[in-house]
Amino acid sequence: MAYSPKVIDHYEHPRNVGSFGTSKDVAARRDIGIGIVGAPECGDVMQLQIRVSDAGIIEDAKFKCFGCGSAIASSSLATEWIKGKSVDEALTIRNTQIVEELSLPPVKIHCSVLAEDSIRSAIEDWKKKAGAAVVASNYATT
Amino acid sequence: MISSNKQPIYLDNAATTRCDPRVVEAMLPYFSERFGNAGSRNHQFGWEAEDGIEIAREQAAKLIGAQSKEVIFTSGSTESNNLAIKGAAEIYARAAAGQMGRGHIVTAAHEHKAVLDPVRRLMREGFEATFIQPPADGVITAEMVAAALRPDTILVSIMWVNNELGTINEVPQIGRLCHEREVIFHTDATQWVGKMPTNVETDQIDLLSWSGHKIYGPKGVGALYVRRRKPRVRLEALQDGGGQERGMRSGTQNVSGIVGFGKACELCAESMDAEGARLLAMRTRLESELVKRIEVTVVNGHATKRVPNIANISFGFVEGESLMMGVREIACSSGSACTSASLEPSYVLKSLGIGDDLAHSSLRLSLGRWTTEADVDAAIEMIENAVNHLRRLSPLYDLHKEGIDLSKIVWQSH
């Protein structure tokens, strides 16, 4: 199967690869949301980490991906698209937009679905932690 | 890295091989001046075609230590396997068609689909079957077959060499066992014949399939060895018509293909020893360098009971298809089947109990007559670079570095 030039470009020059620290380091940080979706036995694991300002703007995003070239490209593209967006804007990104941008064939649609899921999952994680922090700080002030 | 006009390095010789130019040369006259139908018994054109086929039959028989009358030409191993398995099952069935309890067949779970699917079809037609679960090293022993035999077993079909792993099953021992127990023994020897010495008498084989295009011959032609004495094996034909190939395979023979097949067999017999030694040295270098340079790299299948040309290697924490994308200058196969709807990794690797993560991370690299040391050295470099590139991206590699056991994680699978 031939890969589209955009998939090849993301595969060879992935954007925003990395993390904000080891899994232990970032687990406690309330400015960071982590999404890990997929499973090794399915051949795809995507990890997306977002650093979000108090105002809810995604200031930075980092990804790691175990998966085929289309999965790598989908997650790399997702980091480009969400950086600088508010969490609410980021939640409007749909997998179909990723399919279109990367010209993914039908057998690779699940890669784009995983990328969308990783965005949702990371934002949910951030909301949970940030929300918990708000509750904690309210409790402390009263 | 993106693209080049150079042809990729071909390390997929277990899938198919490039035709030997001497084979092509031998075939060419049979497309033109010797175009006759081997069934035309009354003129020179027919006689020439028949002569070509009978020389090829001698060449094929010689390669496996058989009599030429015992070789049936087919379209390839898939047809040979179908004819052997279904053809024998029909003859040796213990009950008439339409009834249950027609007989028991023994095979293995990591056989090629061209064996598994004919057996499954027979299971829908009143036969029963046992699929031996291979051990972690992939090698099927005579003891395993003995444990699977039943009083009503009519056929054992065990491949000589596994096509994904290159592992060698205990064929002579299984043959001896089957003859002691008076059970017909078929072996799909597609990855063995032509590369390793074969003698159907001492190896005690009743039915043996092989293919032209795996041994530097043309595609679309293969053969089935059918034992004629001790015991005389009978087969029900799958294809009826003009009665060619002793009535077991009707249809005008593919004369040029058969001539090429015969020539390919002859060439393999001549060069087998030297070629085997050369391939083994290269494969050993390929495997040992990759294991040395890249941590968590596993050579799948038995360490030594393997043919010299096939290596199946898993690289932990990277996915096979993305690895193939990283080594686009190498033509090889991956155990991962991410493109298929099932997202299942190779059933062969899974049957060995290899974890799904490592099964998804495997490459099959198979060397051949045209592979050079420079090809192998270049492949080692490319694979090392691609694995390193992908591990920088791999969340699983990070977890491994942090000392987290991946098998203990509860994944959010889809």
C-alpha cells in the first residue's frame, strides 16, 4: 500500500515528539493532561500529553506512538492542530478531518479515531485534575 | 530516506524468488518452436512437448529421491496440498460422503492456510481434525504427532519447514511413525525442497508438495509427489477431464512452466550445499548483528532447527508495519497485519505463545540465491536506524525504560 506524502512526512519528521517527564513525574501535575489510548495487542498505543494554562489554553502538546505509519502521522498531526487552541476548540476536532488531511485509506480510519480519542482522553484527564485542584483550593480557603 | 530510484534490497525470498536466467532460457523454446500440446501423440510438436515434460519429471524426481512416475505436475503448492489432502481423504475415508465419522486428520495450528483451509473444508464434510499446538520453538516432533493420532486417523499433514519462521519439523521421524501406524503422511515441503537434501524413501514420505517459484523457477507450476509402492497411495482427482498426469490432474500441461520447474530443480540439486552454507553465514550475521546492536530483539523459532535462508525477528516496542515503512529500501514481510480488518498479528507467531506486542513487532527476512553480503550489511544498518527512530517515538519503550512491566498494564483497547 502506498502512503500519502503527508503521512510519510509526519513519519519521517514527526512533530512534537516527547513527554513532559516520566509517567510518575507528570501524573501529579495539574497543568498536564495525559491521554493513553489503544493497546499493544491491537498494534496501536497513542500517548498524548497536553500542558494547559489556567485559562484553558493548550500551550504545548507532546506525543508518543506505537503503531503503523498512519497512526504516527495521525498523532503527530493532532499535536500540531491542538497547540494554541482552547480545550473546547480542541474537542471539536473530528477524526474525519484527520482522514482528509492525511488522505488515509479506509483500513487506516481507526488510526484517526485513536488520535481523536487521545485528544478527548487527555483533556478529560486535565479537567479531572484541574477540577480536583479547584475543589481542593476552595476547600483550603474556607 | 524518502525515496530513491534504486530497486529495494530483496529479502523476501520465502514469498517468491527471482527466476534463474538459466531457467528462463530453458523455457523460451516452449513458447515458440516447441509449442505443442503434450497430449498430441501423433506428431512431432506433441512429442517434443512430451519429451520436455518427461525430462522435467526426471529432474524433479531426482531432487527428492523419487521415481519420475511418482511426480504429478500442478499449478503450485496450494493445488498440490489441496489434491493431497482432499484427494487422500476421499479415498481413505471410513464412511461414505454425507455421513459423519469419515475419519480423523492430524495437522498443526501454524501450518500454511493452503493446508489449514482444505482440512477445515473436510471438517465440514464429515471428517474430524486435530490441530497440534506448536511449542514455543515452533518445532513439531514425532511425539507430538503420536499423541494426536487416533485409531481412526487416516492422514497426517505436517509441513517440513514453517514459512514464517523457517523452523524445521521432525519430518523423517514423523514419516516413520506414520508408516508404523499405517497412516498416510503428507508434507508441504515448499520451503524445504531445493534448499535441503530430500529423499522420500529414507524420509518416509507418502505425499510431498513443492512449488517452482520458491526455488528460482516460474510461478504457476509445482508438483506433488505421490508414492507408488509401500504403500501405493491413491488420490481422488479434484479436476476431471483429459486424464493428464495419470488421471490425477486433468488439463493440458503448462509445458513451458513444467520445463522451467524441472530446470530449477536440477539447478537446486547442483548448488544446494554451497548455497546453503553461504545463506547460513549471511543469516547468522544478520541475526547476530541485529541482536547485538538493538536491545530487546528476539529471533523467533528454534535457534538451530531452521532452514538457512529464513529469519523471523521481533523488535520490542516498535510496530511491524511502521518498521516496514522505515525500511522501505528493503522488501520483506511483517508478522503484523495491521492493514487487515482484524488487527490480528500473525497467527503463526501467536500459536507459539509469543506476546501480541512482540508478534506485532516482527519482520521476516528471507535470503536467496541473489542476496549479497552487501545487501545484508545494508539491511542491518537500515533496520537499526528504523528501530531507533521508532523507539524515540514509542510510549512502550519509555515505559520499558522506566522499568514498568507492559504486561501488567490494563490497556484501554478498542
